Amino acid sequence: MSRNRVWLVTGAGSGFGRAIVEDAVAAGDVVVATARRPEVLADLVAAHVDQVEALALDVTDHEAIAAVVADVQTRYGRIDVLVNNAGRGQVGAAEETTEEELRALFELHVFGPAALVRAVLPGMRARRSGAIVQMSSMGGQVAYPGFSAYCATKFALEGYSVALAAEVAPLGIDVLIVEPGAFRTSFSGAGLVESAELPDYRDTVGPTRTMIKSIDGTQPGDPAKAAAAIRTALDAETVPLRLPLGDDAVDAVLEHLRATGEELREWEKLSRSTAF
């Protein structure tokens, strides 16, 4: 993709979102950075007044999404890159997770991004160019005890995005699914929601609860390097569909693919025996 792109980044106040904004600015691009509290981006706006604009946006508010996208396209002329980054952590067993918690997570990780995709696609289709970056997780391919709700939303986002990529590729639009492992963001700290505990899940989910909170501030992944990797992927002649980030993500996905293939081969005869 050419330089001087116009980016729309959600959840830009911290973590991956802020790192992506900083990286895009350093590359000479223009970024509309959205957050529920845009004032946290005041320092970036002040330092790059011609390149960064901060706007308030709650991605679960679909009317606000439509208004923000329309406003950005009117004032900047286009949106070249949409980054669906807004999100949070959630830990708890499937039974422990309330319907309200589950629905709220799907609104944030699936329905909000889908609304943003629908809003930006008419402009991208008209120009026959653009890129959509879906911030998923290694949990979009691999699920662990305690992350049933979180992984469900990321699996859903990835399924949506794989089909989306096939639909829009002939129109000159790229889709990049990013699958980070443990990076130094607020996922394990202020951004983490815990479901109420049930004693019967202490042995299976308890270790996950302990692990995810204990790594806060010591995660191996660097968000700045993740942002640079995302830009490298977008600039490639052929943009990859999926981009795992971090040793833990790569190792987990490779092991998942190996185990899945092994199980499929073990049960292949039975699986193929179901025809009339």
C-alpha cells in the first residue's frame, strides 16, 4: 500500500491501539484514533497535530460508528485502513460466565467490528482499495479453560473475517487477522473482567485465573514491535490472511494444527463413513 494513508483505529487509548497509531504516524500517515476517553490521546495529538485526531467512540454504539465513519470520510476523503482493535480480557468458566457478560463481550469483539466493517466498505469498494485489520488473538484459534467466552468471540471474529477476505479480495481490499500472544497491554490488568467463581472449577479454571493476572506487566510481547509487524504485513506484495505474533502464539497455533491433523487422521475412516 502507498504511504500517506488514512487510518481509523479503535481502542487507541493504550496497548496495541496506541502503538499502531504511533507507528503509523512515524511512517508519515494520518490517523483518526478513537477511544471511549479520547483525552488519553492528548499528548499524541499535541505532538502530531497534523497527523493525529482523537475522537470519542464506543464501538458497541452502532449509530455512533456510522456517524464517525461518515464524518471521517467527509473530512479526509477516505479511510485506507480500518483497525478493529477495541477489546478487553475476560476470564471465567463457561458456567460461571453470565449471559450479560457473554453478550457484552460479543457486542465488543464481534458486532462492533462488523458494524465498522459495513461502514467503511462502501468507500473502499468505490476506490477498489483498502485494508481491514482485525485484532484477534492466539485465542482465535486455540481455546483454554477459563477463556470460553473470550475465545468464542475471537473464533467468531476469525470466521467472519476469513469469509470477508474472500468476498472483498477481488475488489482490491485486504483483510489481515492479527493473532497476538501475551503482550504488555492492559489485557491482564485493568482491562480484565472476571466472572464469579464456582468451587468445582477451581482445578481447571483456577490456574488460568492465577496465570493471567500474575503476568500483568511482565508479558514478553512488545506492542511497538507488534505494530511494526502489522505495517510490514500490510505493505507486503501479498498480505497474509493471519499473522500470529510472539513465540507463544506461533508455538500454540502450530501445536494446535498438528494435534488437529493427528486427530482427524485417527478418526478419518469414521468421518468418511457417513454417506448414503
